[in-house]
Amino acid sequence: MKKVLVSALVAVMVFGLAATAFAAPGDIAGPAFTDIAGHDAEGELTLLGAMGVYSGEYGLGGPVNPDDPITRAQFCKVVVETIGLGNLAESLSGMPPAFADEIPTWAWGYVNVAVFAEIISGYPDGTFGPDNPVTYAEAVTMLVRAISGHDAMVGDQLWPYNYIFYGVEQGFTGDVDVGLVNLPASRGDIARMLFATMQINKLDKDGNVIADSAVLSGLLFEGLFEDYDLAADPPTVTVDGVIHPLADPVYIVGASDYESLRSFNVRIVLNEDNEVIFIELLDKATVVTGVFANLADADGNGTADTIVLEDGTEVPFDEAAGVDVVLNTVNNKTQGDLQAGDELTLTLGADGKAVNCVAHRFKPVDYITDFTPSEYDEEGNETAAAMFDSASGLNDIAIPADCQVTGDVTDRDKLAVNDVIEVAFVNDDDTQAPYIIRVVRQVVEGVVTKVTETYPGPVTKVFIGDTAYILDDTYLTAPGKDDQVRYGLDFESELFVEIAYTQVTPYVQLVSWEDSTEGDTVTVDNRGVEVTYPTDDDDYSGYDFDGTDFGKLTIDEATNTVTNFQEYTFGAGGEWEVIALSDGSMTLENVTTGELKFVDDPDIVIYVLDDEGKYVYGGYEALSVGDVLEYDDTDGMIWIEAGP
């Protein structure tokens, strides 16, 4: 096994079902898979993900590749899980299937069950072909066989058309076009057919329907979403007058929150505890978005009946019923609670009038003056939330894990001093938690060539090189001509915050150090490129320059001088074996605990040992399955192989 060094921010994923360690009943799950938004099978794939039928290569929250073919081994897994025989598959997972070719060990139990249940069979030559793609003809045949009693009812026409005719007629295929019978079936189409199959009842030996014997019998309902109560214990939703408790968590397709479902037809699916695990919006709701300007009385009767947006759009509403408004996550608000500048998402009813409104009210544009990332214990439990102070006087603001961070930064722990932000607090109260933080991290720098003021205003324009920028004077004063400047831009691309010329960068390997009367220099290897920097007289004589010292530099960008080097040590985090690789990602398993990590940071730095036992930059392509790594004890930014 090669010795490997990896420098990275590591994305960690718990494999298997969705990670819900911090979820509570009624919490809305993130997307089941990252590549299904807007797909024809989005609803079915989400449901099957929530049920544990589909998992994707990296578990929920990763890709599922809905347009790719599905293999025979994978098909066995999803069919067996669909018909509720997953536990039986687990009990048979230690027995190799009786075929001449090699079948992946993860599929043994599923293949055994599918074969014993006569859902699938091998080829005449005694092989199974686990990696062969399943065609539409094969898929329909196996789905018909999967539901008890139906195989005996198939006609004696030539295969596969006997199964195709029967499967389409009985509803096994849903609305999937299976006419091109010999083409490989996509994972998305299989999901749609599985959902249809789960609604089909079994037949007795005489071909009679066994009532309420379908997989989803008593668990699938469609109706009007009337209300929800997240304060109840447990939280509930009301659909067609029936109150249903919510599971932990709930997957929603077609809407972002419960309020957006109100007054629309939905499909819900319950788990074995009769808790809602899945909600899909069936109506194609009309949604209008914009910035609130004012209310208007369009019919002139003295009562407001229209919401007017800043762009002039007028949205009517029933003046008697009003509009159900959720303002900064708080329910039971009305159109009368809206203020100019609020950002609205209006859902219209069938009559074109506003029914529901989700409104966000942000504090004025601000920037971060101090920031502390979240802290975690050895088990990965959060012990302290990320916190920030801002220029406007927001101090010690804790950022909860469920706060939505958007824009140039999407991870709360990657926020930084000088990031320009807009913050929305629960109930528009900065003593409560922020729930949305928008971030701009755009920097311009250079020499000021001209400064002008124009009226009315005045409006100050600063020319940096040949480019003119408007200066926002909330926190800035105009610079002078020939000044060397560095500014952060706001959401309107105006100069908003002055940024000093110090930057923490990068994660490097020490190569050499020269102590000279003309000035000390240090040479480092950064991603395979040797770079020499002047230093501010730091003494590097205590380091080993044999390629085994790694750490983090601090560089003053204005002078390109290294002001600090922080050396890293390794080992406290344990040893991790590379168990899977793909372009730009790898999967690691803790050698001692079995914990899994999925690493896909595009900025990852990888060093490998050459034939002389020295670390050289290699990249992902230099890794092999079986390499064993460990990470630095400081902040986990660098990984290195455990000792031989």
C-alpha cells in the first residue's frame, strides 16, 4: 500500500439511510438525492429513498443517476426491498448464490431471495450476470412475478409480449412507456414502475383479488392538505379531514415547507407506525415571487384586496379570507403584517388569487467582523454553534445547524471575517436565531486612479484601474488617488468593506529555508509547485526539510511575505483506509471503528510516496483502494498515511 498525504476539507457522510441524528418529528429532510430535481421520477425516487429501497452509491443525500441503466443485481435489491423481504435478504446475505459467475457480496441476500421467490433466474450457461443491464421486458416480467398470483395469469403469447401486455393492462408499468422492450430500463423508470407495483393487490390461487394486500394498502392517501401543527406532540398534518402524525424526518416534493402545501391536493405515504414520511404536491400551483411594495384597494370598496410588488405586479386576494402569511418562519400572520421590502413567495389558488405567502424580512446589509466556527466532540456531536459579530452591532450571534447559508458561501463553518451578509432572524427578532444568511464574498483590489462625486446624491465613484465602482458610505470613506486598496463588494457590486492585506493560505510541505543577510526565505511545495517566499525573520532551523513537515502558512499579500508557519502533527484521529475511488472523490473507512467518510472537496491536495520514500504531489489519480491515511490533529486539513 502506498503512503499517502491528503490536504483537504473533508465532507463526511453517514452511509445507509438518511442521517437524522439531529432531526425531530416533522423536520423536513433535504433532497433525497442530489440529481433528481425536476426529473419525471423525482417523487417516486424520493419516496423510495425515504423507504430505504433506493440508496444510491453514497447513500441518501448523494447522486442516484436516474437516467442510468439498472443492473440485475441492483434490480434484485430494489424489488426485494419493495415487497418487504429485506429482512429475509439480510438473513441470506452470508450464502453465496449458486451461479457460476461472481456476484458482489452486498447483493448475495437479495439475489438469493429473488431467485428463491422465482422473481428472477440465471442464464442457461449457469451464470447470473449481476452487472448486465435490465431491459424493460425483463423489468416488467420480474415485477409481475414479484406480486403473488399474477404470474399465473399471464397469457401464453410469445415472451416478452405476454408479460408486457399483462403488466401494462394491470398497471404494473404506471405511465412508463415500455414499448422499446429490449432497451435498458433507467433507474428513474424503474422507480416509477415500482411505485405502481406497490399499489397492486395480490391474487389468490383462483385469480381473485385479495383486498388490501398491496404493499401501500393503508399507507398511501391523496387529498386536500388542510392544515398542519408543528407545535403538537407529535407534530401533525391534516389531509381530507384526517389528522396524521409526522415522522422524523419528512420528505416533501413540490414545495419547500408545509405552508406552501395548504389548500392544495397532495399525496402522502405513511410508515409502519402510521407516521407521514413523504408528501408530494399534486397540484401544479402558480407561484409569484417579488418584493412587497404596498396593499391596494382595487375595487374601491375601502378594503385592501391586492398585494402590489415593487415591479408593479398586482396580485389579488380574497378580502374576506385574506392571505395566510408565514413571516420569518412565524405562522398565523396576515397581509397586514407585511412591510415594504419584504421578499414574498405567493401561492395562488385556482381562481388566481393569493392564498398563501412565505415572507422573508432581512436586516440591512452588513459584514462580519468576528467569526468562530462550530465545535464538535470526538463523536461528532456539536458542542458549540458557529458565532459571529457584525459591523452593525450584531454580537455573539449563534448560527444553528439548520440555518440556510446561501450565496458565495453555503456552509456556516466556512463564513469568514469581511463576508458581506444579509440576515433574516426568526420573527425578525435578532435575539432569536438567524434562519437565512446570504453571503457575498467578492473582492476587488488595485490602485485608485480617480475618485469622483456626482449629484444628486452625492454618489462617490472610485476608479480602481480602469473600472469604476460606486462606494457605499455606510462603513467607508473615499480613498485618495494612488492609494493601494482592497474592498469587498456588496449585493449590488458596490464597494462595501475595506479588507486588510493578510490572508491565511495554503496547506504546504516544507522544502527548504535560507538564512541570509539579504533576507530569509522559505521554500514550500504547494500542489506540486515549489514556491519561495521571503519571511519576517522567523527561525525555521528547528524543522526537518526532508519532506515530512507539513502545515499552514500565513502570507501578507501586500508584501508576499510569510508571517507565520503552523506545523501540523498527525495521528489522534485514527487510521482510515481508502475503500472506493472515483473522479474527484474517495470513500474512507476507519480501520478501528468502521466509520465511513465520503471526501469530494475539489480543493483536496494529495501527496504520495515515490520510489525513494519521499512525498510528491499526485492528485486523486495517485491513490489506490487500500491506501491507509490519518489526518492532522489541528483542524483536519491534512491527511497522511499511518506508519508502516
